[in-house]
Amino acid sequence: MFFEKNRSDSKEKIIEAILCDKYNNYYRLAYSYTYSEADAADIVQEGAYKAIKYSDSLKNSQYAESWIYRIMLNEIYRFLGKRKEIPTEDEMMPQQGKEDQYENIDLKRALDNMDYKDKAVIELRYFEDMTLEEIARALEENLSTVKSRLYRGLRKLRLEMEDESYGKK
Amino acid sequence: MGRNDLKRNDFEKYKDAYTEKSMSELDVQKMKNRIEQAKQEKKAEQEKQAVAQKTNQRNTARKWYAVAAAAAIIIAVPNLSPKAAYAMEKIPVLGNLFRIVTFRDYTYEDEKHSADVHVPEIQVETEQITDLQVKENVIKSSAQINEKIKELAEEKIAAFEKEKDGEGFHDLQITSEVMGTTDGYFTLKLVCFEAMASGYEEHHYFTIDLETGKELKLKDMFWENTDYIHAISENIKEQMKAQMAEDENKIYWIDSDMPEMDFQEITEDTEFYINEDGKLVISFNEYEVAPGYMGCVEFVINSEAVDNMKKPVAATMANVMQAQVGNKEISLENITEYDQILEKLPAGTWYAQVQLETAKHPILLVSENVYDNGDGTMASIYADLFAYNEEGKIVKYGTLESTGTAYPLAASENFLFQAGNHHVSKVYVGEDYSAMLTKEDAVETFDKDGNAYYYYFSIDDGYAGAVEDESRLYGLFDEMAAAEVISFTEKK
């Protein structure tokens, strides 16, 4: 109501453009939780629908990307909420022509057993190359919370990445 | 290779596997279809809203003109001293009394900063107010409200000016509108929207009680010693839970894993207004009780929640040209017979006509929900009330509402009854007055510690205040029991 119509239209355009450009990013993020192509696609499709439908609730088009990630993460969350257990890849029916399974069992298990948001921080940081500020917006948390998640996640994975140091000598 | 390097290696491999995943063409097409679907649905909704808004604006404008035509008789909250005569006082109507002008326009536009601010100011034509005390109060309260609005706006404009030369993005919008509300109140809504890193919207409501001329505060609507804060807050929490159960996309801060952040209680300063049905609406700004994406949220407070705490409204004026019946808005233009109203309503609506002794015409009650009162009578606890006003036009005066099926709406020779477990209200529409009047109203209410208090209102005695015991209340319960349960007929 309090937005001019053309501002509203341009937001929708921006969102659609981003969706069509980055759908695979959302897809692979979703797949890392669902291990099912169908479910991951569902999440991206539903997320895209909501992003357009509720485009007016995007306050600042400068942050459209994180805003869309937020929606996708909510869809992932909803999916996780509906399942009792996080599936392992072995449980899922063999995907058509998918030989490139995630190889390392320990690592995958560690990621799967993490808090879903801690996992999201790791993946968004290292696989999607998002800044911590962008991740904070996507998770709707403040920066320090995101940092704790990151370090907690890394500790769990027992890794030390180059640019993170968390007081260990 | 160190252990760490091994893990790094695995991590890179994992990343490769992760990055390889991609959507099939079919799924990408499905996504695009969903996008189109969303666009279509949005367009359809926007068109619906545009029509509704236009109708609303037209209605509000019409209401003011129509009210200007009739003699306005307004007695809102009985705050007057007992000796004040409850004789009807003619007060000038909204259309002539208040005017909103723009005190200040502030606009600015560059790449990263934009401001679109219209600061409203309430102006009052006071010569027409005959009661000197009310006149003085109106002048004071409108000045106070204007001060508050200016302060708010100036603060935001100043902050904006400071940021203007900075790098960050800043968007500021301030706008206002006069709210549709029941007669007896004047409400101005101020909307402030600000966006920097993220957006933030706040709504402010300023209401003047036209009976006293003073600014209406939440506590003015309730008897003393009633724990309305708690009752209202509990009702809101119930509604939040219900909404979340129904729609998984809604989140309110209640029963969350961060209880310190949860919504606890409203305060006396929580934003509120009275809507067109005379119901209390509580308004929360963004981030007050829910995450930002929920926006500003509002809750209409159920009557049951505050049934025995609210002070009665002595007189409710008629909403002349339009009437809300259930979910439908029907126009009362050119309506001279009740049958014409019934024609406009869907089959399955129920109605009853009640002839009070002192009235020239019968009253029409319309209800959507009835129940068998045990003896085959179809009774109701919620009905819209229509009657002829002093000009012979059919108007909607308001609604009758009981807060439990133990108290079906009833009528005696001269009065209509509505009640709840601790409350009885006796009303009527006389042919002399263009209002639905409360003859008597009694409540039993309890404070936080469970102590009982009794309040009583009587139009004849000119009394509105505390009484010693439950005798008045029980007297009214007896009267109601002796009255006849109103029997509704189904419209085929």
C-alpha cells in the first residue's frame, strides 16, 4: 500500500532475475539437506513462488539475494521439520545416473548431524562464497551469532580453514 | 600429509560434489511456471484490494456527509459526573469538526537515499462545540497529538538528513490516513516506513474521544481494577497460536526457544484503535512480537476476553449508508423496507423482527449463526441490528453480542438483552433518538488478586461507576431470564 506501484514492479523483476540466475545455488544447498532431487527441486520451486508472491515484503532491493536465500532456507527448514530423521544417501532410492555420490562418509555425517543453521553457515561461506554479513541477513541473525555458528561448525568438522583462526595456536 | 590436510582435501572433494548438483531442465521449467503463477495470483489480489480500497474511501466520505445531514447525537464513554444530564447533546459532526492538513512535506531523491514525508496536522472547527469543557479538551488534545506527530517526524527527518551524505542506503516514508471508526471517535493513523540495512515499519494511532474531547487512552475504555492488560494479552496469545497452527508461514514470538524475547504482555501505551464495528484492535510494529517479515501485525480483541471489563458505550450512532453484515457490505441507499435488506443477503441467513413497546417500528436483527435453544427456538448470540432512524431511513445501529450460548439474545417488552458470565447489558432503540442506547449495564469483575468489583451504568440515573455488590447485576440477569429468547427465522 505504501509502496509506489513501479517500485513494487521493479522489485519483482529483480527477484525474478536473481531466481533465474541462481536457481542452481539454491538447488544444491537444498540437495545437501534432502539428498533427493525431487525434494530439492520442490524446495526451489516453492521458494521461487513465495519470493515472487511476497516480493513486496522485500524492503530493500539491495539485499534481494540474501532475502531469497532466507526464503529458501525456510523451505529447507520446513522440509526438515516434516522428517523424523535426516536421510542418509544410502536410504534414498538410487538417483538416475548419479554416480558422483558424496564420497567422504565422516564429513557428510558430521555435516548432517549439525544444527541445520550451523551447516548452512558452513556451506554458504565456503561453497557459495557469501560474506558473513550476507549470511547474517539470510539467517536473520546478528553477526556474532553467525560467527559462533561458523566456529562451532568448523570445530565439529575439525578443520582449520586458512582465513579463520579461532584462538588456537 | 598432516591430518588437517587430509581433512582439507576431503572438504574440497565434498565441495566439488556439492557444486556439481544442478536442476533438470524440467524442474527449471516448473520453477518458472510457479513464478508465473505467483505473479498472476498477486495481480488478482491487488486488483481485488484496489476495488476494496476505492469502495472504502467512497464509504468514508459518504459517511461524513450522511452524518452531517443527521443530527449527531453522541454519548461515547460515560465519564461524566453523575449530575451531568444524560440528555442528548447535539455535537457538530465529523465532517465539519476535523480537517487534516499537511503541516510539512519533505522529499528527497538520489541514488541511495529517498524520502517521501507528509506530516499531517489536525485542525478543529471548535465554534460549533457548545460544551465549553469539551471544546477546551478538543483544542488541547488535538494540539498534543499534533506535537507528538511533529516530534516523531522531525526526529526521523533529522536522522535522514544526517545519513544523506553517507554511503548507506536510506529510504524514509511517512504518510497518514483518517481511520474509519465508530462514531464517537476520531482516529488518525500515522505510518512510518524506514529502510536502511533492512526495512522497518511502524503504525501510530491517535484517537480523540468526541464525548470528552480528550485523547483516548486504552485504560479509558475499561473499569478501574480490571486486569484488562492481562485479558487482552492472553487473547492475543491465543490468536497467535491459532494463526501459527493454521499457517506454517506465520511466526510469532511465543513459546519460542528464546523465552526472553517472547511476547509477554501489552502495556498501557501499546498502539490501538477502535474499528468500524466498535471492536478494539491492538497494533504491533515490526519486530515487536514477530520477525520482520511478518510486518506490522494487528489483533481484533474478542469480546469474550474483555466482556466484563469494558465500560459500556451509552449510545451508538447509526452507520447510515453502508452496513457490514457478516462478511458482506451492503448499501442501505434506497432501502425503505426490511425485505429489501433480506433480499441482499444469502440464503441461510437468519433474521428476526422485534417490536419494542415504545418504538414506532420494529427492529430487524440479522444473524449468520443460530442454534437450537432446546425448545425448537433458533436462537443467536450475535446479530446485526437495523432500525428506522428519526428521519425514517433504515440504518444499521450496531450489533448485539452475548459471549456464551447460555445467554441467547432476548427481548422484553421494552428492551433487548445481551450478556456474558459476568455481564448484562440492556439496550433499546427509541423512536426519538437516532442511536442505539444502553439503558443499563452491570458487570462483576475481578482484579489480579481475585477481589471482586462491581460496576453499574444507568442512563436514567446518569450513573456510571462502582457499586457495592452484585445486586444490580443479578437484577438484570433476572430481567433477562424473564424476557423472551429471540427466535430467528431462516431466509430461504
